[in-house]
Amino acid sequence: MNVEQGPLLEAGDLSAGLDYYKPTMSQLAFEQEPDAEVTFTFKNRGEQRLADYLDVENLQQRFDDIRRAGWKEHELGYLAGIHNSAGERVFTDNYLDFLRTHELPEVDVKLDEDTDDIAIETTGPWALSSFWETIVMSELNEAYFENYVTAQGLDLEKVYEEGQRRLDEKIAILNANPDIKLADFGTRRHFSLRWQKHVVEELATRTNNLVGTSNVALARTLGLKPIGTFAHEMPMVYAALADARGEDIRASHQHFLHDWEERYGEDLSTILPDTFGTKFFFADFTKEQAEKSRGLRHDSGDPFEFGKNAIDMYKNFAIDPHTKTLVFSNGLDMPQTVAIQKEFRSRVGTLYGIGTSSTCDFGIVVRPLNVVMKATRVRIDGKEAETVKISDDEGKHTGSPEKLAEYEIAFGARPAGRLALARALETKLF
């Protein structure tokens, strides 16, 4: 196999670790909340001790090098050349000049005394600190698996052969199911960028199923469509900023949706509905918003229940579900994808975001990591607040138990008892 042969990307490309939703979110943060500071905190959700195969100083050096190198002109030029369906540029000169002239904030890597494992955090202007989420995850995975393969005495060529065998099986399934359309979402938990590039090239040349990739650098170098809109980060930070300002956090969700629609219109209008639970979302989402948006992205909870609820919502709004697209992206593998497509192919448009199961699938030879990096705190006008996510999967919740309970009351995910209601009112959650 020729996975290791030839140049990968230009040395030190910052965008090699970026998903497309990072610059789209960053631009809105730059325009709407230029004074907001946001902290992003890394978390290992898995059982593997990362420090067994990662060196704190080496990891710190990786991030410092990326920060010093900054954006390259060919990367900014690529962003400048992206246009929407109306022929308008997605990213403004004002925003790109901001990226050109501002360094990313520093990243702090250490060995945490409580967990005895790697801890990573960064704080800075929201429009800049946001980028570290996918960069940190991408680079950490890269370093971890490079060291793991060496420490375990694995033959990298045989690792690739197993990965290729599994990839061939996926490609066979896709070729037998041409109506399945998928996007590569594999940047954050890939085995390596080189392997991700190989997987994407294989999918692009051997199937007709791939519609694009979320990885900014791979989209540029492979001539693919960059895929992505926004992550949970946006409504989470909007709510936390409202909390810090003493405003209504429940209303912040509509505030965000309005700002996003006004900035990006239909082209980036696939909405992520589960930041504060899909029960709240379906009650809060309006017919006008459903008509204007292209569809919804599923990222937690049961995909079949979600699909049914989404179709019911469209029908209740007298909207033909066939004119909308549901993007399924919650830890999908190929059998799940086929099952979901079989259920919904004749009922609604579908697209599948495939991540770890394609870019880090080597069976028992190499186990993928389960890591995240989330916005955890915000600061604005000298005030601070914690962020919260109420996922449809409890294991994906974000926030302290106390703040999570307050949000669950505010967003209708938990009955408001007398004491809980009083506490919520005192903290201006309503």
C-alpha cells in the first residue's frame, strides 16, 4: 500500500486539523460577539490512559508550533474563494484579515493530578479559541497512534492492510447501495491525517456515494465540497453569554438561530437540534424556520425515533418531507447506515456523516479514542458563566450537575419543583 508515500499537505497547515464548521462558526462569533472570551476544555471519555502513549512536552510543542505558524496565505485564499449558491463569498475580507493578523490563543497541556492523565485547555477570544477544538483532537490522535504503534511493536503496513480490508467491505456495501450519500466527518478522531486522506480518496474514486468532506485542507487539496454548518458550541455559548448578562437563556436559542440564518441563509441551514434536547427543539422551532432550512442533523438519541419525529414535524407544518434532508451523524457504522436508509429512503431526504468508523477502523489491532474538546466557560463584560449541553444521550451532557439541573428546568427537560423553580428564578434562568 502507498499510504505513507508522497507529500501529504503543505507543512504545518493549520487547516489540516479543521472541520469546516470551525471557520463558519468563528466568523459569526467575530461579527456578533467580538468581546466574548471562551474556554475550551479537553476530555477523555474513554478508558484508555492517554499519558501511556503521549508526552506532555511533545504535545505542547505540537500546539505551540501550529500557533506560531498561523494561517498560511494559500489557506486563507481557499476560504476567500468559497462561494454560496448565490455566487456570494462565504467569508469576508474583514474576517480573513482578522485571521491573518491575530494569533490563536495559547494552549496549556499538563498531566492532571486528579485523573493522572493528559489535560488540555485554552482560553481566548471566541472567534480564535474555537479553532483549537478540532486541531487539538486531530493532533492528539495523530501523536497517540504514532506512539502506540511504535510502543506495541506493530507493523504499520499490516495495520494499514487490516484497515484497507475493512474499507473494501464498506466500499462494497456502498456500491450495492448507491442511494446512500455520505460525507467524511473523520477529522476529530482519525488514526492519522494521512490515513483519513487515503480513506477519502478511496471513497471518492471507487464509489459514487461521497458528497464531500468536513476537513478543510482535504476539501482544498482533493477538490471536494467542504461540508458543515455549526456545532453544539454555538447555541451553548449563546446561552452562556445570556446567562452571564442576566438574560433569558431559553430565548438565546432563537437569538442564535436568527443570527445564523441572517448570516448564512439557506446554504448552511442544516440545523443541529439536540443542544438542549430535541423535545425542546421541536417545541421551539417554527414553521417559517422549517421552511427556510434545508434540514436537521441527528447527533444523539435514537436515530429512528428522531427521523419519525422530524417527519411528523414537517407534516404538521404542511411541508413535504421529501424537500428536506436529515443528516445522520451519531457514531454511525455501515450496518447502521444501511438500516437507517432502508427505513427513511422513501420518506425524507438523507445524508450520512461518517467519522471514526471510517477513519480509525482497524478492528482489535487499534482501538479508536473517545475524546472531545468542548466550550466550557464564557466571559463577557467582566462576568463569567458555565456552558451546558443537554444531549439526548446522557453520556454526552456538558456542565456541572448544578448548572445542568438549572438548564434542564429552563428548557423543559426536568419538572420545576418549588425549590428548583425558586433557584432558577434567583439565577435569572427564565
